[in-house]
Amino acid sequence: MDNREVFVNKKNMNAHPVRYENVANRVKTDNKAVCTDVRAETLNECDNIPVATAPLTAGVVARLPVVLADLRIRFNVFSHIDLPEQAIEIKNIKKRIKVTQCMLLQDTNILFIKGFVRKNIDYSTRDCSNYNGICGDIRHCTVDVPFECTTVVTFNGTAPAAPITNTSTEFEYYTTNDLPNNFAEKDELLSGDLSEFNQISTEFFNDLPFCKLISSRIVEFDEYIHRERPRCKELPVGEKLFSRIEEKMVITLRLQILQDRPVAVGATAAIGDDDDDCRKPHHPHC
């Protein structure tokens, strides 16, 4: 056993020592850093005063994201995950959806989706074991499980604005030129000017529809593959080690497809107009 002696009364060094068994005591010295340090303070409450806003009350035209479609997408993912070492069991798996591409192909109703599921896997390992138990560490492994799919979109909101195509037109000027000697002297060459190039190009910057994630739901089933009992090592009954996980996931995403569009906003009463009316004497609603 590791026996340590700790004086309860530091001021009186002649005090009797108290003996503790199997206790690791950290001693703060000039050469060693403190294991942890916590500092906190209570903040006083700050006062605030509401400031009256000055909104536009007349009708305006604003550029706002307009909902084109609100939909749920479900797809299935099958994958194998190899851990860097052998494990006894999975303790926890935290999952996060990351979408890297969500694009509506213009002039179609096909949506392309690509991304991955970030999985942080906590698992227990074996350091020592016998027929009565296993001791080890809790470690983690973070992996990205990719996915991609396409789906047909039903526009249950506003139909997307059709893209305006770019245009390019050429024009030329009329010119007259003399003809060679084998033509009559009164003859002239009447044609367009071939010594120049003139063009009008028009470019339109259309607003691309974009996606917004609303929610996600993942139902998964994980199995440990190739579980085995190592040779010449004692393990409790039924315990085995593995390093590969086979998982099946059903992922449901709810998302909205939006597009920036000009929207006419009608006239409205300013905030606080009713309060201003109540300040008037003999107001019927006050």
C-alpha cells in the first residue's frame, strides 16, 4: 500500500500526523504546476432602457428569402468502421449531421444532397483482465461517414424564378470601298465593315436557390464484427474483443429550399401607435 502522512494543522508542526492509505496527495511546489485552478466572481446586473424604433410604415418592396419547398428526405447508409485498437464494448456514439452540398438543378425539380455524419465513438479497451473482470481505458475515435443522394422536389411553396440567360449580339457598320481596276470606275463595293468587330453582351446574375436544415433524425443499428477471445489471455465468461463495427443508418432530414426574391410588404401601423393614442385625453379605448 502507498501510505502517506498529512498534517492537519499546518501552523502547528508538532501536531500529530494523520495517516491515510491509498490516497494520492498533490503537493504544490514551485517546480510543479497546480492540477486545476478555478476562479469565479458574481456579476452585478446591468440596467437597460428600451429604445423606440422607427420602422417603415408605408408599403415597401423588400428582398427576402422565399420558401420554395418544405420537405423531408429519407435515405439509408451502410458502412464499416475500423477502430485503431481492440475494444470490449461501445459506451456511447455522438452523431452530428454535416451537409456539404444541397443544390437544386435549375429548370428541373431534382435536388442533389451530399454530406457526412460525424460520429464520435467512445469505447472501452482492455489493459489487464482475468476470469473475474477486465480493466482498461475509455477512449474515443471520431470518423466521418459520407452520404449522397438525389430526390425529386415538389414545390409546395412558391415556384422558383426561371433563370434569365445571358445574351450576346454582334453588329456592324455600313461602308463603301473602291473596287479594283477590273471593275468599272463608277462601281463601288457596298458592304459591312470587315475591319472591326462590334458586340453587345448582357449578363444576368440570377439568385441561386439554397437550402436550410430544419431537423435531422438518425436511427442506427450497430454490430460488432469478428469478436474473438485472444489467446493466452484470461477474460470473464462471454467477453470478447473486436475492432470493426458494421452499422446501418436510416437518416431523415427536414429542410427548406429558399430563394431571394423581391417581396411587396404592405403598409402597417407603427409599433407604439396605440400607446400614443392612449396619451390623448378621452380616448375611447383607454
